[in-house]
Amino acid sequence: MRRSLLVYVVAGLAVSAQAKINVATGHRAMGTDFVFKKVPLPANNDAATAARFTVVDGEGDRNGGSVDVLHDGLVPSGADQPAKNFFFRPGSDGGRIQVDLGREVSVKQVGSYSWHAGARGPQVYALYAADGQAKNFKPDPKRGVDPSSCGWALIARVDTRVKDDDGGGQHGVAITSDSGVIGTFRYLLFDVSQTESRDAFGNTFYSEIDVIDAKGPAPTSGVVAVKAIQTTFEAGNGKYSFIIDSTDAPDLAEWAEKELKPVAQTWYPKLVALLSSDGYSAPAEIMLRFQNDMGGTPASAGGGGINLNAAWFRAELKREALGSVVHEMVHVVQNYGRANRTNPKPAPTPGWVVEGIADYVRWFLYEPQTHGAEITKHNLAGAKYDGSYRITGNFLNWVTQKYDKDLLHKLNAAAREGRYDEALWKTWTGKSVQDLGDEWKKFHERKLAD
């Protein structure tokens, strides 16, 4: 992706007159090493290394690293490592970060790097610069104050979001000028915005910010290439490509090749067909990556990436391992965050619907023989249609069989298009979802009483 704009001289700023600014971006849903075609590797000897980074508006998330992680020359080794990234607190629309280079620098390039499996991967920000010499210069303009009104020049606007998914993966940005030098500055200001607002978790995981001095040393990188252990293959007659990365769990590589690969090849195209909707194309590149730092989470999905808890999988190879991957592949195909980019007023989809669909597919279509989502005397009392996961999966199976065999297709399309509404249940079945829930529970009460 390449964008350009004109940046004009602002009083007191040494900015190249009518300089053409180029914004090169890179995105790898399956990347692990920050290697992009048009964006260089993160540097560890750039002008930002010794700079001072300050949050001038907004608040960093207490679960993340401080702004110092943005110029330490290091990058995460996984897609979900909060402490190695800086990101603004949940529910906020980003904030502003000031970079004081300590001296005037002939800026050749500004780079930014981020990594997250979901919507926290893409980058959305406006970059301003200043030499600090303007009489009206304000070094810490808050939101609501146009930086251009107090001695700053707008250099570029950056938006690396992608159309058909949440953009999970690694993102890189390189801002340059056709003249070779963007301008001479002491200060940079990043006006950062969230990538989505459907939930509280739309603030980007920023991993590194680089400022390359045109008069400084040639950039070097601390990114170390690790010899990856990967299985690559295609599915759907070459329409979909997969990587299973076992680098962090070499002992699982053989199982992944023999057991996991055929399930992914067979079931991903099935899921794409099952969960289709008008104008939608499911992610075509999918990475399944074993990780050792997932705590108690068995697996997670975002964009085209699926994270697999290596320790959990070792214990579940003969039980729930494959089914859990099918569940996560459903989430990859669902892609309900797309509604925030295609619907101006998207309605949120309840979590019980999202997880219920995934578990319905898993327990009633992929592995019905395991009876893993049965209603029994042990769980009947607490069973509610909106109980999520297996319980909701059971409810969806019952409604599908009794009232509408096309229910899954309709429910999925409504969620993906941002038009979920409880009233739809009555349109589809003639009954409210609450009435359906009551009827479903009475059905199981009678069944278990026999």
C-alpha cells in the first residue's frame, strides 16, 4: 500500500517545501519476524533510541509496557505479549505521544511497528513534527487542540486497517520523502486512534518506533531470525494457504503434520461455505502457531491467526485438541468485526451467539459422536439458551432441527453485517428467543425425566 500527500512549509519549521511524503505499509497475517517487502526491519541504533518518549494525552494500559518499549530496539516474539508493547487503556480512543529527539535531526524516515493477533494489530495515527522554534510552539497539545495551530506540521496520516478482517498480524510503516529528507525536527507527535470501537479493546499494540537520521549511521536491527519449524499446505483447491508453526513446540510438529493438517484442509473450506454471506470473502491465509506463553487459555483466534497453547495441546492430543482448532477456525471465518468497517451503525453481536455458533459447529457437525455438548441431569438446572459455548451450541442445534434448518446461515449473516437483533428470532421462527429458550429447556426436562 502506498499513499502520498503534500506537506507545506509552516512558519519556524524546516520542512521540505511541497515535499512528497510516501507512506509505505506492510502487513503479514502469518508473519513472525517483521519482514516486509517495502518496510525495513526495526532498527536498534536510530535517533529514537536515545530520545525521550512522553504520553502527553491519554493513558497507557497498565497491562502493557511503558513508552520506553517503543525505542528499545526490541520487538515481541509472539502476537500476544502485552509487556513488550505500548497501548492505550481499554475503552479510550488512543492518545498522543511526543518524541523529543534532544536535538534537531535531519529526519530521513519514521517507522512504526505493531503486532497483535486481532484488531490491535493495525495502526491508525497522524504524525506531526516540529523544531520547537515557533513563538506559539506548544510541546504537549492535548486532544481538542489542533497541533497545526501551535507550531506543529502535519507530516502524514497512517491507517493500515484492512477491509475484510480485523487485520491481525504484524504491521510495519515507513514514512519517507521523495527528496530524501522529510525535514529537520527535534520533536515528533503521534496522534494515535483506536482501530475499532465495538468493544473496549481497539487500541494498537505498538512494538517499536524508529526515527532514521539522514546524517546518522546506517540502521542496524536487533531482530534475530529464528529457524522456524513450519508445515505449509493449501486447502480448497489452492484457494487457502496455511502455515502451522511449531517453532516453540518442536515435539508437536509430527502430530501437527499427521493429525492437524488434514483437519484444517478438510474443514476450513467447509466452514467458509457453511458461514457464507453476500459480498464476503473469508481470510485466505491462516497461521496456526504453538505458543508457550498463553497461561490457561487453550487457544485463541484473531484475523487469520490461531494461537495454540502448547502445554494444553500436549495434554489433549487424543481428546479435545482437534475440536478446539475447529472452534477457532470458525472464529476466523466469522469475522464479525468486519461490520465496524462496512456498516455505519453496526449492532453488536452478543458473545453467547459468537461462541455458541463456534461450539455448535464443533460439537454437532465436526464431532457429534463425542456428545460433548449434551444437556444432562448435572447441567440442566443452570442451562440457559444464552449460556454460551456448549450450552448455546445445544440450543442452536435444537432450534435448527425444530424450526429452521437455515438458521445458522441467517444468524451468521446478521452478525457479520452488524444487524443482529433479538427480533430476528421471531421473524425466523415465529417465537422470541426467550420463548424458544424456555421451550428448549422444557424439552430436555421431559427427555431426562423419561
